Amino acid sequence: MAIYIFQPDALKRMAALEGADWLSRQAEDRTPYGFNAWRDAWQLKSECPTAEPEDSVRDFMSDPGDGAIYGQGGYNRYVVRTDGELVLLGWSASTHMRERAQQQGFTLG
């Protein structure tokens, strides 16, 4: 079962992989590498495709999947597909993390 950035439990499911420290930083992280910026940008684009985003998210809104949400320490890169699906890039994660991600329901890309 795929996980989408707009699902209410998407952040919690990522935190199950990335840990409590990563989760606590997400509340303040509005960089293009944080979950909330991606969720907000995806929502804005889906609700109003002609809306002008903040400069910090402009690049990846024009081409979802071009950037990534970074996991703990910058490892485990997640991209957001145009339909909102969160995909863990397999090259960015250890074998153990790829297995855990698939058990959580993440697609590997």
C-alpha cells in the first residue's frame, strides 16, 4: 500500500523510520528538504496550480520529484511523485532501511 504526502499519518510513518529527533525538527523545518514544505507545496499546487509559491519551494513545485525530503542526517531521500506518493530512493538507503520502508508501505524508487 503506497503512502501519500497528503495522508494524515504520512509524517508519522516517515518518523517511524527516521526517529524522534528527525520528527522534532520537522515542526520548524521549512527548507526544501523538510516534510512540511513539501506537504504545503504539494497542497498548494493541487489546490491552485497557478499559485505562486515561496522562492524556497519554487524549484521542486515546477517538477515534483526533482528534489527530496531528507531523512535523519541527510540520508534516506524521499521524493514526492506528481500524484503525491512518497517514494524512498533506494540508492539513498541501506538494505536494512529499504526493508523497513517497504514494511511500512513505502515504494522504493
